[in-house]
Amino acid sequence: MTISLAKYCTICRRGFTLAEAMIATVVLGIAAAGVLLPFTSGAAVRAEGMRRTLAAKLASDLMEEIVNTAFGDIVSSYDGYAEPQGQVRDASGVVFTDSNYAKFSRDVSCAYVYVSQESGDKEPNFIRATVQVYYSGREIAIINRLISE
């Protein structure tokens, strides 16, 4: 029994060769990376936005505490105030235990502001308060406010 060469070649060609399978895998991988790349960068942008929103809220909350303090006590109570990373407190003074706040820290600086129109012997009428919020040591939010009596 003899098999013709043409018939033998069609029997041998029923599947993929290893080289064809590898090329198909590479092409599929490149296509998948192109489709998935926007999703991964979108997740990073979303996480950064969430961090900035939390930082703005933390700065705003602390600034409200400062503003609600008696004018004469602001500088003595808050100038140089700092909460180290992972020790950020809520309005009642309790440290946040939520893991979302673990890498945040806050600093406050307060200084009297003298207006040039005031006489030299007069008490200052304004305090400039600055609240800075950091995430992993990188400044992420800052609020400045001029407070008067």
C-alpha cells in the first residue's frame, strides 16, 4: 500500500506547530496588555484621588478645631502641633484605627500677623494658621487661613 505524497502532507498538517502556538500566545498577550493597561492606570488615579480627598478632610477638620479655639489660645495650643504617621486623631482626640488613615500625618503652624496700618504697640488682630497633611511623608494637602478675633 502506497500513500501519495500530497495525501501524506494533508494528514500531517491537521494541527498547529509549536512555533505557531507560541506566536499566537505572544500576539494574544500583547493584545491583552493593551486592553488591561488603562484599567490599571485608572485604579492608581482613583487611589490617589481617594488619598487627596481624605487629606483635604483631615486638614479641614483640624482647621475647624483651630478656628473654634479662643483667639488668645490658638498660637500657644497649635503652633508646632504635629501628629506622626499613623497617629492622626479625630475631633474627639481618638486615633483613627481605619487602615485608610495609617500613612497620614499632620502638622500645624500658627503665627501672629501684624498689619502695617496698626500702630507698633498694638496687639495683633490676626493669626495665620497653616495645616499640612502628608501621605507617606509627601505633602498632599495644605490649608492656610487668616483668623481674627
